[in-house]
Amino acid sequence: MTKKITIEPVTRVEGHGKVTIHLDENNNVVQSRLHIVEFRGFERFVQGRPYWEAPVLVQRLCGICPVSHHLAAAKAMDVIVGAGTGEGLTPTGDKMRRLMHYGQMFQSHALHFFHLCSPDILFGIDADPAIRNVIGVIQEFKDLAVQGVMMRKYGQEIIKATAGKKIHGTGAIPGGINKHLSQEEKDGFLNGADPLNIDKMIEWSKASIDLFRDYHAKNKELVDSFAAFPSNHLSLVRKDGALDLYHGVLRAVDAEGKKILHDVDYQDYLKYIGEEVRNWSYMKFPYLLEFGEQEGWYRVGPLARLNTCDFIPSPLAQKEFEEFKAYTNGKPNNMSLHYHWARLIELLHSAEMMKELLNDPDLMEGELTTKGKKQNEGVGLIEAPRGTLFHHYKINEKDEITMANLIVSTTNNNDPMNLAVKSVAENMISGESKITEGMLNAVEVAIRAYDPCLSCATHALGQMPLEISLFDKSNQLIDRKRN
Amino acid sequence: MSEKIKFTIDGKECYAEPGQNVLDAAADNGVYIPSLCHVRGLIPAGSCRICNVKIAGRNMTACTTPVEEGMEIENDTAELQDMRKAIVEMLFVEGNHFCPACEKSGNCELQALAYRFQMMVPRFPYEFPLRKPDSTAPKLWIERNRCIKCKRCVRSIKTADGKNIFAFRKRGHEVEIQIDHELAAQMTDEEAKKAADICPVGSILYKEKGFSEPIGTRKFDKNAIGSDIEKVV
């Protein structure tokens, strides 16, 4: 008798998803899948809208990382208004957008680690779910919880100062930005009363890496083996190979570190990336065309970014990066829980970059926008907190958007997340007849390591609970757990 | 110089120029009567009905009613305010007003009135009409989803020789704003901007300039609609 386990919905993530796990007569896993069961449709209803509306409209597909969509769409519109890609903007336009992006990266990484994932690390994957949550963290680790909240607040304030609002602002417009940073804002971010100043943010970012390092040391086997599997890795890198979260060229490496996508212009992404549709998920499966659907899939996000880049252009994060790289002898890191390590190094990098930018006079004066010969098509790429984000638009002579294609970070990580779920299922559920809560949470831990944001990948509203069901060979439900 | 006319609004003693309408006269006396279709200097249309006041027991549109000596006007009453709010709600359900992605947000008089009336959810069901925008004009985007048929553009935007650039077409419930494509193609930047500015909602958009005004500096970001009038006197 075979069984089918359904985890629906997945908790401490944003959006709706479910996991199904099929077991054979001996309760060995024969198939496991992460299904994205919601549908958004932004690609369709942006059609017919004026192109300059896209950066404001499309960001509404997410409440955690709207800035990423705002900026990716704005970058595509830069191309359309003839301002070119990243380098074409005015110094003020480029730097204000970068500050917005690093603020976004900082607040989102803080949210991802402290609010959504730290309960698993602080209490243990199989701890009592009654305390294994953000309220439990607040009760048991108050200082840490406050850090998480204040770090997120700092990032959100940066976003407000650059985009106009903490969520769903309007700062980035085709060809640049619509405001400067004021002296008052600058002074506040640099020298505000503790803890809301940049030096405290850098200090706390470093401390968060120490927290992970300590957890890693105590749980080495789990952290290194949990959902570990070889993969390709893809991200933007700066032209000189540096980590750059805002602009650059597309690079991919294989599991051994060999370059398999050689720093190409992302305007040509369709030459390199294909998308496969499978009938059990609303989320598509991207892959590198050259290597096909079976071999061409790749990871994106913090882990992939630190695997593709050559160095990090900020001193403290670079030091951490060197330790990170040394752990795998310079080879790509293929361990899913190390996403958190990479994420926290990026948190530190974002804080350092914010400090550098805040001290730049270009933020406070200079031309805000630029434009050139109008184009009818543009691609905008950005490294969103969860990974590479593609926005591609075409317009007609009347300024109407006629086509939009969005490949979001979660979509890029579709195959890896499915493999992570499979890995956990095979290692922790195979051979078991009764589902335990810890088992259920382990599957969710794997998904959370990659991405707590499922909704933007399908272009939903609401809560995100997780349900696991057990089905027999004839697909009859025999057990179900839901939290 | 003609002698001023004495009248009262909610018991407040006010003065008006002869021939002045109630709405403009009220504003000159620091009393805000909400309106969406009226622009001082244009011939009043009385189309939006939001400026309804009560005079001698009758509901009258303040923009089309000349002030008369000794007139006693009711303006800020619960009944009138609720009626005005209901009209604003009707305008919201009758069109497709999605403020989050509208470039007029913060400068939109309909949105500002909804905030002033503390509108939360309209009491009427949404109609979600199918309306097609017209993006043909080189400098203007006509967004019919947001048009409230105030006729401000029809009354004020004309060519140098007096031809209408905007007009209504169709009838009754289906009436919609239309732009003369030939005349629109000849509009200067200044004329196009004027057309976009005169529109109280985001129905006439000056192309390629959306969202260039940062949040915090827009007309109603910090000051409620009408607060400039209420500060006068």
C-alpha cells in the first residue's frame, strides 16, 4: 500500500503552498513535491497599462520585498526610456536606488532570519511548536527579538526615505528617482540615537553571524547535511566579479565552481534561460537552456550569490566571506541551511553599503533622472533578497505595456526547493508510518531556508498554514496533520 | 463698487459680491463646501452634486446658486455630510478607482474627499464597469476607468480658436469622455499639462511623468482637502 503525505499549508512563509509526499508499501519516499497553489496573474493584468505605472503597480505582488519588484520594473523602464541599464542613470538616481535596495535587503534578511527562521535555530526543529515561534523568541530571547525588530525598522526607514513609503513607495521612476535624501534624514541614519544608527546596525549584523556560527558549531552534522545536494548557482555579479545586489551581469557556476554562464548581459536572458511548466504547480521551473530541463536548474539567493561572486566589496563582509569560502575549500557551498549563513553575511554587507552610500554627497544633490532614445522593450534584473528577479516588458507606440514576463526569485528556486523537500522527506520521513510534528516542521525548515515568500512567484492574500496528509496506494486519506 | 450681499452659512454671517455663487462666496468667507466639478472661473455645471446645501428647506447645488440678500444656508449638517459622502461612495463604485497604483494618488480630489469623509467601504456594491482607456494622443492618456464626468476638461480645455478638445459621447449611463485626436496631437506641453491638472481625478494623465512627485510633497499628503479654505479669514 502506498501513502501520500500532504503538507498544507506551509507556515512561517508568505503565500500559499503545500507539500505532498508519496510513500511506497515500505514507507519509502517515492515522490515529493512543493506545490504553489495560488495564482496571481500580474503578468496579464499589467497589459494595457502605461509603462511608467509598472514599477508602482507590479510591486503590489509582494508586501515583504516590494522594493525588489519596484526596482526591477524601474530598471526595465530605464531601458525603455533610453536611459540604458544601471550605468546609464545619474549618480543620484543610481545611488538613491541602491540605498533603497540595500535598505530593502537589510530589512528583508532581518525579517527572514529573526522573525521566520530563528525559532527553529533557537529552540530546535522538533521543539514544542507552542514556543517555536516568534512570540516564543520574544519571551525567551528578548534582546535578540528586539534586535530583529529594530534592524527591520531601520531598513524600513531607509526605504521610506528613498521610496516615500515603507511599503509600496513610488521613488523609482523610469530613468531615475523622484527625490533626494535630506540632510536631516542622512544625519538620523548615520548618527541617530541608539539603536537606530548605522554603526549599531553593523554591530548587530556581525553578532547575528556569530549567532549562526555558534549554532553551526553545536549542530554541525545537521546544518551540513540537512537538504544538502549539488546544484548550479546563478546570480548577478558586478563586472569585476564582486557581489552586487543591484546591477551587473549574469553568471552561473556548477556544483564544482566551473563557470557555466559567463557574465552575460541580462537583456539577452531569453538566450540562456528557459521556463518549464508542470501540471501540478502554478509556479514555473526555470533552467539554463544550454543544459536542458533535467540538468540546467539552478539555485538563486544568498547561497548562490556567495557561490558565484569572487569577492564582497565591503571589508567586514569580505572577511566573513573568506571564512565562508574556506569552509568548502573555495568550492561552491551546496548545503541548504548555509543559506542562513550567506544571508547574514549579506545582511552585514548591506549595512556596510548603506553606511558608504549615506556618506555620499550625490544623494543630496544632482540630477534625478535621465533619458534617451525610447525603446519598445526592456529587461530589468535585480538580486532580490531571495534571489535573482527578472522583469521583462514590451510596449507599443502608444506607451501601453503589451507583454510582461516576471521570473521571480522563488520561481528560480523551484527545483532546489523541491529537491530540499525531497531530501528531508527521504532522510526524516522514509520508513516512518506515523507523522510527527517535528517531521512536518523539518520539511518547512527546508522551504524557509530558501524562501518565505511564495505568493509573488505566482502572481494571494491570506494566511499560510501547513498541512500534511497521508494517503494510501489508492490515494485514500489515512492521516492528516495541520497547524 | 457694488454693495456686498449679506447672508449666513450655518448661522455664520458672510458677505458676497453680487452675482457670486454660494460655493465661491462661502470659500471667500472661510467656509469649505466640498465639490468635484466646480472650478472658480468656469461656468458652473452642477454635475457632481457634492456641493449640495440646504436653502429654505430645499437641496440646492452651491455652485449653481447665486447668493441672495439674507439667504440662510445650511452646510455642515449630518444629513448633508452623509449625502455628500454617499455621492463620493457612488463615484467610487461606479468607476474603477484603484488608488494604490494611480499616479494621481495624493493629488486626487476624489481620494482626498474620501479621506475627508472618512470613507472606509462604500455602502453600494461595486459595478466594475468595462471601460477602455484611450492612449492614442501623444501627450495625454485618457483613463476612462477613473472619469467622474465632471466636465471640467470639456468646459476649460479649448484650442486658441475656441474648439473643444474634449467632449462627451454616448448617452446616459454609458456616457464617456472622448478626446479629439487631431486637436490633441497639436496640443503643446503646457496645454496638455493644464488638461491633466484640471482633471480632479486620474482620468487625464500627462504622459511619461507619472509618480515624479515624491510622496510627502503631493497636494493632499499633509493637508486635507478644503483646509486651505478653512484657514482663510
